[in-house]
Amino acid sequence: MATTTQRAIYAGILNDLKSGGTGVHADYIYITPIPIFTQSDDNIIQLIPGVPTVETEVAGLGYVEEDFRVAVWARVYLDQANHSTLKLTHSTLGALVTIGLVRQALIQSTANSKATTPVMWVSGASPVETEDAPGWVYYEDTYRVGYEIVWS
């Protein structure tokens, strides 16, 4: 593999998410440390960059591994006749389905052929309701990717 940059890795991962058939419109899949909510979306996918860890320091070349997170947000409807439960578990529209599709799109992804080590799933989480955004819940997965950089 050739050397690359952190920016190119995340651009490749974002491209994989947008073209991976997650069921979420590409306008609602983005890289940001905090979610951006609009009134027109029911599901969003948030790619949260990590901090690179240098594994080697071989004469001008470094192998970097980096953990990053992906959060799938779903709008829930305050459980009027189990709408919230359906929003999480529905077989075609639920957040569980979306996080499953995200996992399929990312596992073994090479970030558009930029990564040295393909994306690996590290851990997942349970659905979390947030006080900052009433009416929204999210699942968050942690992934790891490895790539080579050149020291400048």
C-alpha cells in the first residue's frame, strides 16, 4: 500500500458509507464530532474521527492505527403506541437495521483503497437516548483502521 493521510482515510470511509447501501440519504451521512439535526431527517449517520496511534517509527515511514466511531441516530416518537420501539427494531426502517448495514459497509473496507489494514469492528453499544437532543436515540460502534504515513 502507498502512504496516505488521515484526511484521505476519512474521505474514503465516508465514501464507503455513502455508497454502502445503508438506507440513509447521502446528505445525512457526514464527518463531525457533534451531530447536526435537521427537521427533514429521521436517520443520520455520524462519522467521528479518532486520534492516530503510531505503531512504528521506521526511517521516515510510520504505520498508524486509529480507532474511530460511527453513530447512527434515529428520531423516535415518544412511544405513542410503541412508535419508539418500532423505530429501533422495525425490520426495514429501524435503527438496528441501519447499524447492521453500516457494519456491512465498513467491515473489511479499505477506505477507498487508502488503508493498509482494512477496517475492523472493535465494539458496539446499546441504544442511548440523549438529553441534548430530545426525541433522538443513537447506537455507536467503534472501528479500527490502519494506514501508512510519511513523516514530514
